[in-house]
Amino acid sequence: MTELGRGSRGGILAYLAIAALLTAASLLPLNTVPRPWAAPDILLAVTAAWAARRPDTLPVLAVAGVFLMADFLFQRPPGLFTALVLGLTEWLRSRAPALRRGSFPAEWAAVGAGIVAVALLNRVVLDLAMTPQAPLGLTLIQILLTVALYPLIAGLAQIAFGLHRPAQGEVDNLGHRL
């Protein structure tokens, strides 16, 4: 596939298509027997990879729409997880120049810290609101698997969509610095 350009509609559409596919796959009743472990949040990892690597192709409204729809479909309190993910993407967007200069382990650590913060803040707020939720062990397993899956997701995004970290001084087709 081609490389994603600055603010390109292709990048936005690719993100929205991936988000729709992941959301639909999560809703499919593939197994009705409860598992003793929680699956990783692949949508969160994909969004974090997109925000860390190409924040110029990830508009805030796209992230808000995707996660608000996911809140409704997954029967989560509407807006809480969305707001936390928006905070994560904006934090990653502000750190994009530093992430560009750093190594992949530094990017992985930053994204991992953000995923941990989002999950734990979500849990704390739900605890304060006395909302029933999954046991802490399942939440920790989901966090661990999501962070561990990030390198695979970042690699697949780079191979399939050209979603790489822009090099210093790199410009898009219109001459804008990335």
C-alpha cells in the first residue's frame, strides 16, 4: 500500500475502516464460554500507534467518534473511555517530535505508559462511581496483553499502511514538514 500523507483522507479512511473492522469483530459471538483471561484492546493499541507515528493523519473527531461509538456498542459508560483515549492521543501527539527522535523501545514505553494510565484511570473513575466492573486481575491481564501486542501492531501498520515515524526534515507531497 502507499504511504500515508499529511492530513490525507486515505489515512483517515484507513483508520476508520480498521476501527470499524475491529469493533465488528469484537461484537461477534465467536465463543460463548467465558475465558479466564481478557483479550487485548486492539483498537486502543491501533489508535495509540497511529497517534504516536502519524498524528497528522488522525483527527480528534475521528478518534472521538470511534471510541464514543465503541462505548455505546460495548455498553461502557458513554464518554469516559473516549475522554481518556482522547487524552492519550493528544499526549502522544504532543510528544511526536520526541518520539520521532527516539528509538522504538522509547516509543513502546511511552505508548505502554499511556495505555496503563488510560486503563487504570478508567478503573479508578468507575470505582469512584461504584460501577460494577471486571475483576482487577482481568484488567491487568488486558493491560499487559495490549502493551505486549503494541510492537506487532506497529510493525503491521508500517508494513501494510506505511505508517512509519517521519524522519526529521521529512516533508509530504505538498512540501509541509511532518
